[in-house]
Amino acid sequence: MRNLKKIKWVWGVVLMLPLLFGSCNNTDDVQSIFTGRTWRLSYIAQKGKNGMLDPYRFSDVTQTNYNAWDASTGDRSFRIDFDGTTTDNVIAGTFDGFGSVTMTGTFQADGKNNEFLSRVTKSSQSVSSDNYAKKIIEGMKNANSYTGDNNNLYIYFEYQSAQQYDPITLCLVFAPARS
């Protein structure tokens, strides 16, 4: 009887070994997240808040300007395509933004620590007085991290307004563009 208990215990340990020594992949599939689709900007939000219900309001952006960027009724939009190659779960490549804001540049995203760096090499906006478009460009220029998957992409950046003492973290919120 005692030997039977030992055998069960040994088998239990043997069966648990794959769980103890198996690797857990806590990294993002950056190639899948960034490439293979066009991302459309939904809104800009403050990190940690539900931007869909409460998007961030810039003091220098008018309600008319916000209405122009409304996804369901507005006539302005921003879409972005990423293209790159992945080595050691870090993707590096180029991006092209188009719509009411056009921009090109380079980027790098690390799937292990979610660091995101971008360099905007060229940018313009269809309406020169569009302050919301300027915030999109500023966000891509100052991007420092990301989160996301194949359904959502969040690109974070630090924002310092004249009314605030400390900078806050804002987020460009993207969803896959519909054809």
C-alpha cells in the first residue's frame, strides 16, 4: 500500500513537470498586430479612462472641429498602415498615414515591454486650422508605448497642455478600418 502511494506521488510530480518548466509567452505578436490591416483612428483618450464615453477634450479644439472628426457623422478621418519585419519580437519598419492627416515615418515596437517609438518624417493636414489633426501628429511624434491586439491598437504619448502642471498620458485609439 505504501509503495502504491509513492508511485502515485511520483507520477503526480512527473505529470506536473511540464506545467512547472513550460514557458509562458508574455509577449505580443507584433507582426500580427501592426501589419496586415489598415488602422482607423477612433478617438483620442486619456489613459485609464473610457475614451469612447468620455474622449479627451483639448482646450484649443472647438466643438465644430470635434464634430468633423466624429466617426459616424464627420467628414474627417485618419488611417494608418504599418509595414515591417520582426526580429526577436521587435518589429521595425515604416508607416503611412492618410486621410485628413497625411504622414510618413518609421517605427519600432517591442512585444516584450510594449515600447513604441516613431519618427514622423513628413506630415500635413487637409485643413491648416484643424487643431485635432495637429494633436494626432503630435501623438505620433511623441509616442512611447502601445497595447493592443488584432482588434484594437492603443498608441500612448505624453501630453503637456498650458493648463496643466504635469503631463498626462493620452492615447490614440485605433480600430481596424472597414473596407
